[in-house]
Amino acid sequence: MTVSLFDQFMSPTYLGIPLLALALTLPWIFFPSPTSRWLNNRLLTLQAWFINRFTQQILTPLSLGGHKWALILTSLMVFLITLNILGLLPYTFTPTTQLSLNLALAFPLWLATVLIGLRNQPTAALGHLLPEGTPTPLIPVLVIIETISLLIRPLALGVRLTANLTAGHLLMQLTSTAAFVLLSMMPAVAILTTILLFLLTLLEVAVAMIQAYVFVLLLSLYLQENV
Amino acid sequence: MPQLNPAPWLAIMVFSWLTFLIILPPKVMAHLFPNEPALQSTQESKADTWNWPWL
């Protein structure tokens, strides 16, 4: 029974078209290319404001070498937040529930930050493996621990996003199924379950935005260490 | 867990990076912010008094 609850996350195909392709290409219709007008419409102004503010926020703690990453970090934020939020609509597919997608994004970007650090400032990058002020006998153990925590970062990034979104969607499916089934037998309980579903949906909206932000923020932090 | 099914993994990875690299940066870059921030001048400009012109 539990197996069928995860069916909503199978890469769906419809009439032979993998819906993942649609879910990855169609959301960008919501981002029209701005014209060269001085004053754009409301949607474009909002998006421009968001892009501007977000870039400023993310680049403030980064040194100048990290500013080359502005475009890719902002694009990543727009990518993730759009996919997450659109996935909350009924009958949509959220590509970010796929571990493959999240790992595909997290692993190369994390690796890029590590390689940049090792190439430009190898001593400082390796120095991050030993926290300041550790007692001498603990040094070997701590280096091993820090190396493991470094290597686990891309996995953590990918799995965090996947797990949060998968769990949220699964909870929504469970509570909505429960509310629907209870409607005929115990309407009062069904109403309570519907209220729970409503609150859960609000939570999921917040989680969708927060998780996208956390992903990009952590990447910028990894970049900060290495640039 | 169907997400762990390895069959579409490569396709998903390739396709997601393709959209991420090809579609998004032009849309982000297309937003232009033509208001150059005004540089702070070292000299304070003398404040001109202003009064209602019809008085």
C-alpha cells in the first residue's frame, strides 16, 4: 500500500512524452523577456526587483572573485523557486522531487567551488579542514571528520531538497486522501482534516521557497570559503 | 522509491542542466537596470532656496 503512495513521484509519461520535459521547459513562459521599455508591466517589474534584490543579497558577503557567480546563482534561485512553487498546484509534477535532478545540480556546483578553492588558494582551502584552536592530539581525528563533512556536502544539498519536497507532497496527498474518504463517513472529521490540509499547503508554500533559498545560500557559503 | 529508479537519471540530469544553462541565463540577463547610482560628490552643492513662484 505504501508503495503506491510514492507513485506520484515516478517520472511520468503521457502519450510517450516524458512529462519531466514539459515540467522543465514550460514554466519559463512565466518569465517573459523584458522589452527595452523604460517602464515594464507589473510582472516584469516584480521579477526584475526580485532578481536585483536577490543578487545583491547573495553577493554581499562574497569577495570580488565570487561575483562571477552572480548569474549562475541567481538563475539557480529562479529555477528552483519556480519549479517548487509551481509543483504545489494540483496535477503538476515537481521536477525537484527527483533526486537525480537535485544531485545533478548540487554535485557539479559544489565540486566547482572546491576546485576553485584548491586552485586559487590551496593552503587556505586545505586549512578549512582544521578548525582553529583544536588541541594537538585531536588534530588527525578532526581532519578526517572535516574531510568527511566536506565530501558529504553535495549529497546533503541534493537530498535535503529532495526529501523536503517529497515529504511535503506526500503529506498533502495523504491528508487529502484521508479528507476525501472521511467525507462520506464522518464529515466533521473530514472538515478538520481539510483545515489541516489547508495549513499544510501554506507550510508547503513556505518550504518551497525556503528550500530553494537554502540551496543557493549554502552554495554561496561554500563559495565564500573558497574564493 | 521511484525516484531511485536509475533509468531516467542521465536523461533528467542532462535535460535539467540544458534548461538551466540555455533558457534561464538569457532571461535573467535580459533584465536591465538603467538607473545608474549617483556617485557621491565630494563637494556639497550649495542649496538653492526655493519658494512658490507666484509669491
